[in-house]
Amino acid sequence: MKDFMFIFHNGSSAGKLSPEEMQDNMQQWMAWIDELKAKGLYVAGEALLPAGKMVKGPKGVVTDGPFAESKELVGGFFIVKAATLDEAVEMAKDCPDLPLNSTVEVREVMVFEGM
């Protein structure tokens, strides 16, 4: 089994839920995590706050961002176990935020020998 990262990008509808819809959505997330854990596929995951800083360029210039009004703000990540990229992609299709126009980027974690 290999490690894959799910990078969750918020869609345009994600921030427009009523309190009841937000609670239902959170329950769907917890059920999805519980299912992955029960199958031994969930390694780690965290949600990210929208505020942050960007560091870029050869001099490490610091700017504000990312911005919450950005179309594809990264909202969090999971690390999961899967045999192949295709298997990880199938797993990502159960993300509760997909109906809210969110996206899940699926990437294999690179393994460096000797580390």
C-alpha cells in the first residue's frame, strides 16, 4: 500500500450552508473518516483555517494570503492508504463536499529512500 494525499479545495457553495446543513455536512465527514479508519485506510488529516501567509521568491518575501475569497482555497487534507492512484481516486469520490462544487486533488506521496 502507498500513501496518497487528498487536498480539499473549497467550492463556491461550501460557505453558503445553513447551520443545520453545516452540522449534517460535518456528520457526513465524520462518517467518511470513520469508514476509512475501519478499513485501515485513513492515516491522518486536518482542516485548515482560511487565514495564512505566503512565502515566495529567492528572498522569501512574505505576503498575506491565501485569501478566503479565492475560488479554490485549500480547506484541508487527508493522508490515506491505497494500492494505486486509481484506487485512491475512487476513494476520493466519497468526499461529502463534492456536491457543494468542491474538488479533491489526489496525489501520491513520494517516498525518499533512507529517510
